[in-house]
Amino acid sequence: MTVDLTFALCTHRRNALLQRALASLIAAQRPPDLTIEVVVIDNSDGGEAAPVIAAAAERAGWGANPFVIRGLAAHPANISVARNAALEASDAPWLAFLDDDQHVAPDWFLEARRAIRETAADALFGAIAPQFAAGAQPTSAAKNLFTRSLDAIEGGALYAYGPHKTVGAALATGNTLFRRATALAQMRFDPAFGLAGGEDFDLFCRLQRAGRRFAWRPSLRAFEFIPASRCEPSYLRRRFYAGGQVYAAAIAGLSRTPQLARWGLRGRALAQALWLAPGATSAAVRGGQTRDEASYVLAGVLGKLSLGSPHPLYRDPTNNTIGQSLLTEI
């Protein structure tokens, strides 16, 4: 059977959320002229997602419009390794990615079929709305970080970096649709970014440099579960710091002289940090949310200035605590 679209879902020890993500795909309406499959890449050491995958595969095989859900192990625990395994697992002309803490709107596949027919872009980025856990206290920084929403028209061009860089929404892999022949025929995710995140930003930078086109497609809607722990200042500071690190590494990697470019980025980050210091000091004195918001900006700048390796967010304890205990919340 020829598959038109492979839906890749990478997971690491978050079975409750994976269960919801797969349930949303099974429940979504699917046009009869779009043949799909779902590949779940289990990046855990012990194959922990196997029971969830098996149960979902059985459900997906029922009804008048069945489809295949299959599992695939990818080692070691590294999100780039998992994503690359997804690329090798199928040769469908279109490949979609969803994170295991996300789930799709009921019309996702209908809108994907329309997008495939209409677009000339190489990658499409859908809208993401956060769903904060009970008890979470998201500030504006958290809401902006976990939301992908733009005023741009549907089909409008997006840019990962450079003078036209898209402002206000991160170009990340979750809820993204790729044209395989042009976007992913040769490119792969770099494992050097696989523990800190940012492997998707690095890939998008390289794709943009190669002339590939990105487009905004808000009709492709997904929702992301955000635990209360990811709204805490300590987590957000780590997240912004790691973001600064991977941004600098990815941008430097586009240069013919990456080491020289990296030091140039450090120099600009140092100047930015010195410029921000008085305001950060004043915000620290005022305390509260004002202090926290200023600390996130400064953390991102210090990440660009960093001499160390990227902070391993992918192995952050927060990931491992988002597990079966959340069944009552979702």
C-alpha cells in the first residue's frame, strides 16, 4: 500500500501523554484520498511505550477507514537520533512530526490534505496552543514560549534566521509538515543538539540556507500540555539559557569558519549582557514577576556567551515526571 503521509511521533518515558496524542490521531477525521501511517519512535532505554503503541495500533485498525500505527526503537536517548530514525522509517512523500506532549485538532488530516494540494513550500508550520496543567501559573514569558501563533496570513513565508527572521513564534518541529523530496532527502538532525534541544532550529537554519521555503499554516492546529513545573522560574531560566546556547551554535555552524563566528557571537552577547545589566539589577530589586521576566532575557544572552556544552534539557528530570500520574489531568 502506498502511503501519502507518515506521521512521526517521538516519545521518551511519557506514556500518558503519548496515549492522548495517539488517541487524537485515531479520532481525527481522515479524507479517503489521503493514505496515512503513524510511526511512534520510542527513545527510552527499556521500550516503555510498547503497551501504549500496541493498544493504539489495535484501535486504529478498526472501522471503515483504518490505518497502521507501528512502533520503532531508537537508541541512545537523544531526540535527534529519534527524529532521524523517523526519517529512515518511511519513504512517504510527506512527513509530519508531533511531540508526545501534543495532540491534534479533529480536522488536522483534512487540513493537511488541503495544504498539500495548495502549497509550494517545503515545510509547513501549524499553530500550537498551550494547555496548562491545573495549578500552573504561566506568566507572559511561559505563554509566549509555548504558543505558536502569528498574525501572518495562511501560506505566508516564515524564516528561521536572518534579516527576515520570523518574530513571535519559534520554528520548532512539533506540528510541522515536511515535503520529503525537497526538505528531507539529504538533511538530517544533528545529534550534537540532541540532548539540549534546538536540533530542529539547527535543521531549519540549514534548510533555509539551502533555499528551502517555509510557510505558516494555522489551519493545522495542535495543542500542547504544559505541566506546572515548566512554568516555574528555575525551569524557564534553564530553558532560555539552553536556547541561547543552541541558537549561537546553530548560527555559527552556518559560517565557513564556525569557531570564529562563535566568538563573534560571544562578543555581541557580552555587549548585550552589559547593556542589560542595569535593567536586570533594577528588576531584581523590584522582585516578583518583573525580576523573573528580566532573568529569562538575561539567561538567553548568557547562553549565547557560554563556553560550555549545551544544557541537557532532553534529560531534564521534568521530562521523566510527566508520566502516568497525569492520567487524571488529561
